[in-house]
Amino acid sequence: MQVRGLRKSYADTVAVDGIDLDIEQGRVFALLGPNGAGKTTTVEILEGHRTRTAGEVSVLGQDPGTAGRAWRARIGIVLQTAGDAAGLTVAESVHHYAGYYPRPADPDAVIEQVGLAEKARARVKQLSGGQRRRLDVALGIVGRPELVFLDEPTTGFDPRARRQFWDLVRALAADGTTILLTTHYLDEAEALADDVAVISGGTIVARGTPATLGGRSTAKVTVSWLDETGPRSLLTDTPTALVNELSAGGRELAGLTISRPSLEDTYLELIGGTR
């Protein structure tokens, strides 16, 4: 996927202001940003659901603004909210969607893959929120897409279900599927993404791996410990030297921790402390 100079404006309001992106095949790419930053607009343009004002976009080798049905069969979309087919069972829903694609996966295998085998005969209206999100994922991947858009995919998942979903995403990527993920869960981005970009005010303000985003890998380290006066902490570029100095003469450092800024710390700094 290649994006150059992407812009989208509505009258005098600029929603996306000159974005450049490159996403390699088989990578998990996380696009992060606060509400109103231009994230959803950008993704909808890449999906072919919204027209752009300017710029060049190539998704799976085609312009999503003009691509046809064959191109759409190559992508999968898991929306943050999806329309219900409340009266259908899980199996009926997935089998029905499979019929839209030229080379779908085995619907029953997909239901198993997303952890809904025990709910295959349950009506959609009977599913919990987390189970409904799993069904949304099943509908998004049953066409065996080359590229999957995941918009807040684990909303409503309990911790165990989230970890199971992460395993599913990793398996898709391992099979060569490219994944564009949007999420407000920074631990999710850190666990899944090969590359991360942060959008704020319609522009990309940082790009890198989760470990290097915003200079995380070279940021000052916080060394914290307890002494007779209580908790202590210092910022340093040389944590080993500082610890050696503090522990000189065999002094024990109770509660010693050494940490760099978390991805959430870095993200909040990049967007100005708002979400």
C-alpha cells in the first residue's frame, strides 16, 4: 500500500492534510490517533468508502476510488459497528457472507478460528458483545482477503478473548495477510503491530516500530528505588552507571526498577496529552 499527499477537506475544514504512508505486504500496521484526528477518514479512503480531495493512493495495486468488485473481494473490513442480521444463526451469517466471494474460506473453519464453534447454532441476537465482535471478524476474513482493515476490533472483549484474538491476528499475518489496525488500546498496538503511525490534526506526527516510536528506544531512563526517606527516582541516559553509583559498597536498592517511557506515555506526548 502506498499513499502520497493524501488530503480530504470539507468546505473550509481540512480533515486529512497531506499524509504519506507505506505498508508492506504481510505486516500489521497500527494507525493510532485521538477521535477527530483524521484516522477514520483516512481508513475509509483506503477502503474505497470515501473520496479524497487530493493525493495518490494505491491499495493492492489499484486506486480504491475507482477499483471494482474484483478488488473489493481481495479486502476484508471489520467495522467498529456493523449491521445486525439478528434472526440468523452464526453459521448462517458466515455461510451467507462466504457466498459473496469467489474463493472463500471454509465458513465452518472460520467460525472455529474465531472461537465461535460452540455458538454456531446461536442466533446473532443472542450473542454477547464480545461474541458479536468475533462474528464481525469472521465475516471480515471469510473471503480470504489479502488485506484486512480492523477498526477497534476488540471492543467489548474480556482479557482472555482479547489475547485469543491477538493470536488470530498473528496467524493471519503469518499467512501473508496485510492488516491495518486502528485501536485505542496501546497495549494491543504494542503486542500486534510491526509498524505504528500516529495521526493528529490530520497529519502523521510520528512513525516507527512500537519500540522506537517517538524516540522511545533512546529516551532517558527512569531509575526508581526506595531508601530511608521513601521512594526516589532519577532520569538518566546511563542507567547502569547510576545503579552502580547508588549501590556502591554493596548497598541494596529496595524496589529497584529501570524503565523507559511506555508506548502510552509516548503517544500522549505526541498528541499533546489528549485522547
